[in-house]
Amino acid sequence: MEDSGYVFTNPDGAPIEGATLTRHFNTLLRQAGLRRIRFHDLRHSEATSSWSKEWNAS
């Protein structure tokens, strides 16, 4: 199968619809007992975590 360049795809390589990704993400959060956040919030959480680690390493 050729690389589509997408991170999240269906088995055929087509991109997953945003609503489908959100639904699956929310299901995983609920099953893990975690509070609900937007998928996009992960990007901000990682950026903050990375920045904090760099700052503390100095």
C-alpha cells in the first residue's frame, strides 16, 4: 500500500473523517476513566510538556 501521508487512515488508506476520530478518541477517554478533552488539546499538552522539560534541563 502506498503511503498517503495521513496519520490516521482507514484500512484502504483514505483519511478518517474528523467526527469518526473524535468519536473513537472520546470512547478511549471514557474507557480509561479520563476527563473529556478535545483531540486538538493533545497538541497543546505535548508542547507545554516539551517546553517544561527543556526549561527544567537548563
